[in-house]
Amino acid sequence: MLTLPPKPYEDNRQVSCAEKGLSPADEFHAMMRKARLNTQRENAEMAQQLTMPLDEFSLAAMRTAVKASAPESALMPEPEPASTPTPIATQIAATPFSIPDDDILFDDCYRSVLNLLVQQLMEAVLVVDASGTIQMINAKAIELLSGGKLGASDRLGEPENIIGKTWQEYLREPQKTRYQQMLEEQLVSQCQLEHAPIEASLILAEGGSLDVEFSISYLSLSSPIFAIVIRDLTKHKSEYQQLYQWASTDCLTKLANRRVFDASLRSQWQACTTSAKPISVVIIDIDHFKLFNDKYGHIQGDHCLQRIANVIAHSLPSDECVAARYGGEEFALILPGFDAKQAQSMAEYIQLEINSLKYTDLGLDDSVTVSVSQGIAAEVDGQFRTGTALLCAADTALYRAKADGRNRINLSC
């Protein structure tokens, strides 16, 4: 125990330096000594308090705080009285506030708080154990897994019909295997591992499905559990498809645009030449379309473009074939697997269909017809080195068809 020096005599009266028999310098030094003594006394009192044993009143106060958040039966037993006084800092570290991971009080409190947080989250969240069995689930996750069926009238939307199932039951391959691998990796490391969200198509009740992405978070507990956060991608994918359509489709004719045509030609050329398959390109140009526009107006011209585009689109024999608005009144086709003869047969069919179109519903005379000229180029035996060269050959064939009188088909030599 630190022994304190006796307090000097303190006189509250204002006494001058002359009355004390001190010079101003001596008075200053006396004041400094007094300040140092006060500081030493305060430090000594604090040290004495920190080394004092924790009294019964303090222990009772600490235990009352613990009882307020947990059942009394779950509290740790009273500590045995120590033979020698234990400092406060040591006793606090040994109180029920520092609880091992496998303590029942910690587990119960942790799970209660976790369940409360899960229920308050706006995202769809469920908690699973190491086997994937669902232990907790919030309302948003119930809504997703039950296909949006919530309410007392539908048993699918009740928690008891989901809790106890495994998360794997809602997954298809390969996402099911990927999920199991991630679980095992986190169990081995016993910590949270960073990972990109997993996209999956969930298997819902009554044969439904739902596009989602989900992420997994490891939660340290006596027995490991995992929080799975689910995000519904339905709206996201719908918006993506709409944006992709806007970016890849000609808004007037609904055919592919020039960007998609160029990309498709590169990929189809690579695929066909690698597998030694033929590939053909057809370029179609509307004859005298400028005169049609000038005579009947641009609105009628747009209707004409749409009708011809519709004929071309419905003439494609497979999804591998691409029809695009190449520019203005020109259209282009990519026909993988078509040799020159097959491409010419398709061009003849398109020409007959376009020649038979009528525009009387647009207010035009029955005698009004529109014709097209077409140029074809086919790659069969290594004649062309690139897809661009094939396209240029088809374009050259088109202009020969127009020079020969229009409304005809010309095949590149």
C-alpha cells in the first residue's frame, strides 16, 4: 500500500508573501509542491481502488445485469472465494460477460438476437446449419421460396413448411455442388471466405422456378451456422433483356442491327471454317425505295420496310441464321451450313414473297408493288479468307444484280 505524505497546513485566508515571510519566488515554488502532492494523492487512490477485491455489492450488481438478458438457470455458478484478494480487472475478465463459445447462455442469447435481426432485414435471409438444414427464415425468404404465396389460406407460405428442409432441396446442379463445396471450405477454415454471389434457378413448390443469386456467410458458434442472403433476379433479368433488345435490335423492323450482324458474322465464320461447313451471305436491297418514299411519304415507306422485314424474318429456317437491317433499305442474311445453291433457293423464295405483297390497306392502289435485288456469296472450299471478304463479295454481286435491271438475284463467282 502506498503511504501518502501528510497534508500540509492549509489556510484559506488570503495571506500576503510578506506575512508568510516568503519571497514571491518562494511562494511560487510552494504552490507547485502543493499541486504535485495533490496529483500524487489522486493517483495513489486510483491505484488502491484497482487493486481492491471486488466486493459483494459490485458482484451482485454485475449478476443483476446478466440476469436481465438471460434465464437464471443459464447463469454461471457463483465463483469460489479466493484465498487472496483478486484485482478488479482480473475478476471482470472472469465474470459471465466473458463466456466460452460452447456455453449454453451464449448460444441462446446469440440465436435469439440473430433471429431478431434476421426477421427485421428487408432482404431474403435464411440461416442453415452445417448440413444445410434451414433453422431460421424471415418473411421475405418465405415469400420467395413459396413462390409469392403468403397468408393463412395457403400452407406453402408458412415457416413450419420450410424450416427443417435443406437449402439443397431448392437448388439444381451445378449450383447444388458449388454450394456444398463452399460450405465445406468454410467449415475447414472456420472463417468467412470471400466469394462472388452464386446465380441459381431455385426449384419452388408446385414445379415453379425463380432466378436468384445468393451468398453465404459463416457465423462462428459452438456448432457452425451459415446465413444465406438471397436476391431475386427476376426484375433484374427482365430489365437486362429489355436493354439488350434495345441495344441489339433495329427499332423499326425488329431485326438485328448492324452491330449484331457484324459480331454474328465473325463468330459464325469462325465456327463454320473450323468445322469445314459452308456458310453463305445474302444482301437484299429494295428497288427504287427512294422513289417510293418520295411518292407515298416516309410513313408509308416505314410500313413497306416493316412488311419486307417480316417476310425475311419468317423465311429463316433455323435460329442459327441471322437476319439484320444492314442500313437504310438494305437487309443482310447469314446462313451457316448453306452452300451457294441452298442460299439461292432461299433468296428466290424471299423474292416471290416480297413481290406478292399488297399495300391496299395503306391506301395505295392494288397495282403498287415493291421488288428487291439480291447478291449472294458462299464460302465452300476456302475461296474467301475472312468473313469480311465474303460480305464484300455478296455486296458486289448485289450491285451487279441492280445493274442488270433489278428484281433479280446474282451469285458471286
